[in-house]
Amino acid sequence: MSMKKTGWLCVALAMGLAACGQDEHRTHGEAVDGAGDIVDIEVAGPWSREIPPNAPVAAGFLSIRNAGAAEDRLVEVRSDAAERVEIHEVRHEDGMARMRELADGLPLPAGATVELKPGGYHLMFIAPGEGRFTAGSQVPGTLVFEQAGEREVTFEVRGVDAATPAAEDAHSHH
């Protein structure tokens, strides 16, 4: 290999290694939407509750902060731990709580934090795999955003009596 090629190879390798070390613990990422505005999504505290064997569904909760200047939307969630994952909301109408799927995804206004928690927005793991949602286990998932792309997350499965984590606890999982 010529010295010139070796020099370029060393420069490329050094740049690649330098980039790998940056933002190693970062749990959010930036993207630019069609209008040129920055979309900066942060995800914190993904968790789920333990379910009994053969349960038809499991729920997932987390916090999503859109720290960017443009609106985004959570449009899809995927996980090998279930046949499919749906994005749901609970609405209170005429004294009744009604759960429904958000077919167009979950809006994430610029500068806002959206909490997915029991009794509100949440994820439904439909037909979860046997033994995947037991206390102490972890369930991998992929959040797909309209502007910010994909984010890999891991849901911590807590005991059946688990309460919603306090805001400071949710943010400690960055």
C-alpha cells in the first residue's frame, strides 16, 4: 500500500474512532425536518409491568421529550417481544374511560414532554411472547419517529404492584 493511501486510511480511522467516543451515553438525537427545523428527541424511563402467563397484552410506559424546534410524532413501535405494538390513549368521555389506538401516531409538540403512563398515553404489546414480561426482565423495542427516525429502547419489567416512577426516577435512566 502506498504511503499516500496509508495516510488517508489513518486519517479516516482516527476520525471514525473519535466519532465513536462522542456522546457515548447520549439517549437522544437530533434530526432536521423538511422545513430545516431541528428535532431533538429524548427518551427516558421505559418500563412495563409483569403480566401473568398467557396474558393477551402488556403495557409499556416512558417519557418522550421533544427538545427541538419542530413538532414530531411517534408513528410506530416495534418489538420482538410481541406480535405487534400499538400506541394508545385513554380518554374520559361521559364518565367512562375509553382506550383507543392512535392510528396516526402520538404528536410530540416542539419543546414539550409527553408522558406515556398508566391511565393516559401508553403502548400496548399485543400477544406478548411467553415469559418475556416477568419482573426483572428487559424487553427491547424500537421507537419510530416521523422526523427523528428510530431509537432503540429497553423496557424494564417491574413487579405487578409497580407504581408509576417519579419524574426524577424516570430521568435517571438516561
